[in-house]
Amino acid sequence: MNRNFLSTHFFLFIFVAFLSTSCFTDREVDERMESIKAAKRGVGASSNEILSANKFSSIDLEIQYMEGFQPNQASIGTIVNWMEDLVNKPDGINVRMKSIPAVGQEDYSLDEIRAIEDNNRSSYNSGSELGLYILVLDGYFDEDTETEFSLGISHRNTSLTLMGQRILENSGRVGKPSKEKLESTVLEHELGHLMGLVNLGSNMLIEHEDEEHDHHCDNSHCLMYWAVETNVLYNAVNNDIPVLDQNCINDLKANGGK
Ligand SMILES: [Zn+2]
Ligand SMILES: [Zn+2]
């Protein structure tokens, strides 16, 4: 009898424990699914969330690189410092970097890039922390032409991709910038798009969008000039990392930035 009593209670305990665990998990699963959905909006849709502290007080920056294409630690330091000067995140920017298996394709379509992200990304909005994701590929972008190709792209509200093979081929040799400088430049440019530049979520205080290149700045010395993310800028000269011009800075400030 005593034994039955104990075992009944034991099973009741297990049952209740199971129920409460399962309810808690359901709620967590719901929140997670909402966060994943929230990360599938267009570029610029999270510009205010990235710039201001209204909804998120910190950023969880996840960087995943295909084996052999690890970004330089110094580049990561450079872009985090750059962001910290622009965004209102009192609880900081936390970086996590890890490798994922190389896929080995020569080039990747947008759909393929997004599928790789969906299979590997773990950083999604959670509480007051905003999830941001950088993927470094082992190949090229399949929309490149013979004469113009992408070094990086921003393709969702909190997602950007670096074309690792292009970065390697266009840096660290005579007449080319260092790998650190090139990847920092391209990452900052793509992050600028996620922050809503130009006219992509951060409204322009003064008209400065390039008429021939949507969502880029008309100032050829600005970080958000269109050629910065392509081979065009770096083919000839070994430039410093371009900085944002005053028009771009003003747009970020007006959208919640520092
Ligand atoms: Zn661009
Ligand atoms: Zn500009």
C-alpha cells in the first residue's frame, strides 16, 4: 500500500513535471518561431531596432565562416568599434564566431545563401537582445558579371554575407588592400545597409541617394558609395576604409543612432 502510494505519487510527479516542462517549452518555441520570422524581413526593416535602444539594449553578433575563410580578429574588432560609435546599445555588442563546414560550390544564389543561414544561424532576437548574423562563404555570388562582382551583400533585415573567396582574391597582394582592410570595409558597408542607408529605412534628411544606384550615397568618398562593395573601388588603389559622410551620419542619428 505504502509502495503503491509512493509510486502513484511518483508518476503523478513525473506527469506534472512533464506537463509544466512541456508548457514552458511550447511558449519558448513560440517565441523562438516569432524571432525567426522577425529575421526574415527586408533589408532596412530593422534599422531603428539596430540603431536605437527602444526595443533592444544589446546585440548578439553571430559570425559563421566556412572552413578556411575565417575573418581576421582585427577586422571584427574594427567593425564592432565602428558600430559602437553609431548604435545606442548600452549593454554592448557580443560577438560569437565559429566555423561551419565548407560547401564547396563555386557560386551561390540568394536562395542558397538563405538556406545555409537558416540551417546554421542560432542568433535571433531574445528578450532585449537583437540577433545579427554574418555568413562568410567559400565562393562567389551567382549574380556577378564578367566585369563587376560583389564582395558582400546584405539580404535580410539582420543578415549579411561576405563572399570569402572574392575577399581572398582581392586582398593581400601587390596593388590590393590587406585582407583585414577589405573585409572590414565591406562589412561596414553592408552593416550600413542594415542600419537603413541610404533611404532604406533611415529617412534622408537631405536628398543624397545616388540616382543610378539605389540605396547608395551620391558622395564617392562615402562608405555607402555603391562601388565600395564591388571590385571596382579596390582594383586600382589601396584606399583607407572610407568613412560615412555627414549626410549618412545625420540619417542614422535621426533614426535613433548616436
Ligand atoms: Zn551597397
Ligand atoms: Zn553618405
